[in-house]
Amino acid sequence: MPSTSQLAAFAVASILFIQVPGPSLLFTIGRALTVGRRDALLSVVGNALGLVGQVVLVAVGLGAVVAASATAFTVLKLLGAGYVVYLGIQAIRHRADARTAMEAAGLTGGAAETGWVSVRTGFLVGATNPKTIVFFVAFLPQFIDDGAAAGPQLVLLGLLFGVMAVCSDACWALLASRARDWFARKPQRLDGLGAAGGVMMVGLGAALVTTNNH
């Protein structure tokens, strides 16, 4: 298994990587702005599960195939980008739903999703995030012990990465949701807020498309 020094180096590299704006971080902020704290946090959990799924695939060799194939990488990017753009368009189209529901029920939050839908949404974004696939393929092997089986070590490092990503994204979700609650004190603000979150997610989808393959 990786040594203590290897794990420490991996933790530092992972923290730096997680804080660089990318699909997962921007998606988390967009979710907090459009659906609220609870569903954003559930999306964070789903996103982490998607990341774990990626690292399992890397451990059995699929990640290397995706990284080596420009066609496979492009297809993955387009699938993830298309789904995120769809979420953004839906948020823009239904930007008044949160205000309508709040005014009708006298609530202080937007229209909520079921917990399963939020987890599933986060999972799909996490599982189709090409940024993390490249990270796992390029960097995980640097932190394993050459004298031991690579598969279990890759899975362990991937799980650690997932835990750190959950903690970081949860903090961002809480910060963004506090801003959402502030706007919600005046219901009409939610229309613009929902549209802004939708635009953010559409922009994120476009960013996925324009990410370099290598």
C-alpha cells in the first residue's frame, strides 16, 4: 500500500486539484443557487459516488483506454456536457417555479427535488467528468507502491479523493446556499437567481466541450 509520505503528497495534490474551478465545483455552486442547500448537498454525495465509479474503472484499465482514445474521450465530454447544458436550460425555463412555490406555500426555499433525483443528478455529472478521469489516469499511479498490486491502491486513493471532494464541495454548497437564502428574502429575486444558475450550468457544459483532450 502507499506509504505515509505518498499519501501526504497525494492529499496535497488532490486538495489543489479540487480547488481549481472545474465541472464538479461549478456544478455544485450552480445546484446550490438553483435548488437549494439540501439538494445541492445530496448532489455532492452523488458526484462523489460518480468519482468513485471512475476510479474503479481506472483500476481495471478502462481509464487508460479512454485517455488514449481521442474518440472515446470526445464522446464522454459531449455526453457530460449535453446533460449539464440540459440542466441549465431547464433551470432557465423554470426560473419562476421556485418563486411561485414559495409564494404559494410561504416557504423560504425553492422547489425541492426528491433525494434520489438529486443524488442521481450529481452521480451523472461526476461519472462523466473528463477532468477527473485524466487526473486519475495521469496522477494516481505516481502515488502507489510498485511492489504491491496496483488495483487496490488505485481504489484506495480514489476513495480518499472522493472524501476530500465531498468535504470541499459541501463547503462551497453551503456558502452558495447562504447567498441563495439571502436573495430568497425577496421572492422576485429568485427569478434572476434561477436564470443565473442555469446560465452557469450552460457555460459549464460549453467548457466541457472546449476542454483540451490532452
